[in-house]
Amino acid sequence: MFITFEGLDGSGKSTQAELLRSRLEADGEDVVSTREPGGTELGEKIRDLVLHGGHVTPWAEALLYAAARAQHVDEVIAPALERGASVICDRYVDSSVAYQGVARGLGLERVLDLNLAAVGGLMPDRTFLLALDVVRLPERLRREPDRLERESGDFHARADAGYRELAARFPERIVVLDGALPAETIAEEVYGALRVRS
Ligand SMILES: Nc1ncnc2c1ncn2[C@@H]1O[C@H](COP(=O)(O)OP(=O)(O)O)[C@@H](O)[C@H]1O
Ligand SMILES: [Mg+2]
């Protein structure tokens, strides 16, 4: 099974990805936990260019993320799924659609199409979207912000709107969870939603 976590920075994706990984491993499952836009040597270099470099035009940003994702699917995600592992990925195609497609204004459809081409159509079986009011995000972000995190509140609000548009469009795949709940409560909901499905 291919599972992704989505949401704005500070919404709790990495926390939930880690809680789910340990829970599935405790159940005896083979789990591969990875993150975007990294997970491969090329991807980590691209991540560095996008997040810590200078000015990157919106289309360059979208194409760099898509390039990292193509490599990530080919090297990590597809092989793990083929051998029967569960893959947990912190951010995936929906992130590009929300940030580059909607927040940067490149267009939801165009960025979705670009990414579907890059990943050969491989979409998650289940996506957990952690919804959290944008005003609550700064208190969650204690480390130095990267280039995207330094964007204005408006930018994050537009990305949030993009995520909600995706959730409305793909209701079978995307489960929206209240990111303000305690982490353990959210983890129970995630685990429960996966059990119901299988
Ligand atoms: N449900 C939660 N309630 C309160 N704090 C949380 C919750 N989930 C995560 N956090 C805290 O918020 C911060 C950001 O969480 P993190 O999982 O790193 O978010 P993301 O990966 O989405 O940026 C961390 O300090 C984490 O411990
Ligand atoms: Mg994280």
C-alpha cells in the first residue's frame, strides 16, 4: 500500500508519518518511509537547490520538484511497492499541485498533468491531509525557515486552498484530518482509516 501525508509546514506530517511507520512495523509489516523532495541522491541535491538556493522561477520550481519525484518513484517507491512493502511518503504529487499549481498560480491541471507524467501515473492508495489553521503554524515551526516557509501568510493560505480543492476532487483517496488534535489522536484516526480499507 502507498500512503502519503500532506499539509502545510508544521501541520504534523513528519510526526504522523513516523507514528504510522512504527505502528505498521509493530504489526510486522515491511515499511519503507521516505520524504519528498528527497529520498534519492539526486533528489536531495534538487531539494537543496529549491529550498536553500536563490531565486527560482515558479516553473523551474515545479519542474525541479517533478524531476526529483520521477527519480524517487523509480529508485525508491516503485521497487518497494513491487516487493510488497508499504510505502509512507511525507509529501508527494499533491504538494506540487497545492504549492506550485495553486499557490504559485501555475494552474492545478497543468501541474497535476506534469506530475502524473513524471511519476508514470503512480498515485497513492490513501492520502492523509492534516488541516490546520494557518495562524497556528508559526508556533509549530521552531527551526530556521527554508525558502518556501519564508513565503507570506497569503502564500500559505493559497496552498491551503489548493489542498482543500484536491480533497474535494479526490474524496476517495484523500482523508482530511484535524491537525489541531493531539498527535496520538490523529495517529489513531490514520491507523483506523487504513484498517477499514484493507
Ligand atoms: N498534533 C499535534 N499537536 C501539537 N503539536 C504537534 C502535533 N503534531 C506535530 N506537532 C509538533 O509540531 C511541530 C511540527 O510537526 P511536524 O510533524 O514536523 O510537521 P510537518 O512535518 O508537517 O512540518 C513539531 O514540533 C511537532 O512536535
Ligand atoms: Mg516535516
